[in-house]
Amino acid sequence: MNEEAIWARVQQNDSHALKMLFDLHYRPLCVYALQFSLRLPDAEDLVQSIFIKLWTQREELKINTSVKSYLYKAVYNASIQNVRKNKRIEHSLVSFKHKVLQEQIIEDDSLLLDKVEKIEMVMSLVDSLPDRCKEILLLSKKEGYKNKEIAEKLDISIKTVESQIRIAFKKIRKGYKNSKQILFVFFR
């Protein structure tokens, strides 16, 4: 039976005729669709969707060429639509990634500025400490000296060193807390 006769039977709701067309053209159409999709499951899905469309639109569909030509043209058009759709999706994903990265950079910059402000505030508080207290704190935290080494270097007791470091931290904490409260009231 030729394709035109099979197609005529399909248009008369003969599902066995559709199966005959399917068996005749399915594999070659999948191979053809592979040129566009590069993945066999995608090619198979596309060809199956063409046959579904062929069945659901069988009564309205007018095929002016051979059924084979129609099927290949339908696979080609659907493949091109998928390629275009995938390019749009890919472009959207690239744009989304770019936007997210830009937001992350802005967020990172704001976090960096926040950290810089905090460091500047702490340095300002350290600078406002009494000279001896500041000297002991810097020797301990900046230079990495142990309390015993600081005591020997400055010819003072270890208890004095510990006390001065405790006083320095207390003043820095208090100054930092007060400056945050001032900023909060100022920007309210």
C-alpha cells in the first residue's frame, strides 16, 4: 500500500494506518532529527510529537506533497523552533547569571565597605586609648608579643600587662557600641 492510501486511511480515523506510517518513517526521521538535537532522546521526542500532531490534526491537515516530504519538513521546522527556543533559554540563563554576579559584586562591595568602616572605627578607638595602654595592646595584638615578653620589654609586671589589655578591650567595646548607637540614631 502506498503512502497516500495509508494517509487517506489515517484521515478516516484508522489508527493501524498511523502505526504503518510510524513504523515506516520513525527511525529515519529520528536519524534526521539527530542532526539538530545531538541527543537521541530529544530526537525521538520530537519525532513522536510530530506523529501525535499528525494524528490529532488528521481531519484538518492538508498535505500537498508526499507524506514523507511533509514529515521531514515538519521535523525540520520543529527542530529549528527548538534550536531557537534553546538559544533564547540559554541567552536568558546567561543574562540571569550575569545579573546575579553583578548583584553579588555589589553585595560583596557593600560588605567590604562595612568591614572597612568597622576596621577604621576600631583603629580610631585604639588611637584614642591612653599611650601606655595603646602601646601594650599593639605589642600584644599587632606585634604578637606574649604578655611575659611585653612585661620584660617595658619593665612592668605581667599583671599590669593583662590589666592594660583588659582595659583596652573594654574601652574599644564600649566605644564601638556607643558609635553604633550614635549611627543608629543618626540614620533613623
